[in-house]
Amino acid sequence: MPTMSPVPNISEVSDFSSGISGIVGTVLLVIAGLAWMKAKAWFAEVITDVKATKVQTTNSHDTNLRDDITEALTKIDTLTTSVGEVVSGMETLNAKQEEVHEDLGRLDKRQTEVHEDLRETRKDLRFATGYVRDVDKRLIDHVDKMRGGRDVPE
């Protein structure tokens, strides 16, 4: 006859199994709690970001964003026109400055020519003065010779 094997004691296995189930359940509850706290913090951050975005995009005045952009573009066009006028004015001033510079160059050249003419005139004047003095001296000598040493009333 066959022999029967002893039946194991299931109560020990079931106690062990329920102990492990309790531990696993507790671990799962702790993990779920931590995940919920992390998710709750993430949701709070998302809500804060949404509120900040809403504040930034909510219009707090009578016009809408499209009107504000149109007005800004109009002002930029006006500013661009003004800058163009300033640039045009600066180009005109630059051209006039170049003309004045050229005029000053011509005046400087003319001044140099006049200075040279003045030097020549002074040289001629010195020569003429020397010549007149020489003629005057010769005339006085000639008159003195003609008088022969007599006193002639002047």
C-alpha cells in the first residue's frame, strides 16, 4: 500500500503569506502617499503657473493686444520716419561741411598767395627805400658840390 505523505501545515504558510501581503500593502500605501504628495505639489505649481499666465495675458485696460500692437507699430513707423529725417539732415550738414572745408582750403591757398605777395611787396619796398635813400644821398652830395661849400638858404 502506498504510503501517505504528511500534509503540510497550511496555517504557517497562510500566516507567512498574510504577513508578506501586509508588508507589501503597507509599502504600496507609503509609495502611493508619497506619489500623491508629489503630484499634489506638482498640481500646486501648475495652478500657480496658470494663474501667473492668466495675469500676464489678461487685459487690464480698455484696448486689446491687437490694438496695442497696431499702436506700437504706428509709433515705430513714426520713429523710423523721424530717424530718416535726422539722417537726411545729417547728410545735408555733412555735404555743407565738406563745402566749407573746400572753401577753407581755397582760402588757405589764397592766404598763402597773399602772404607771398606781401613778402615780395616788402622786398620791393626795401629795395625802393634803399634806392630812394641812395638817390637822396647822391642828390645831397650833388647839391653840396654845386654850392661849393657856400651856404645857400633853404
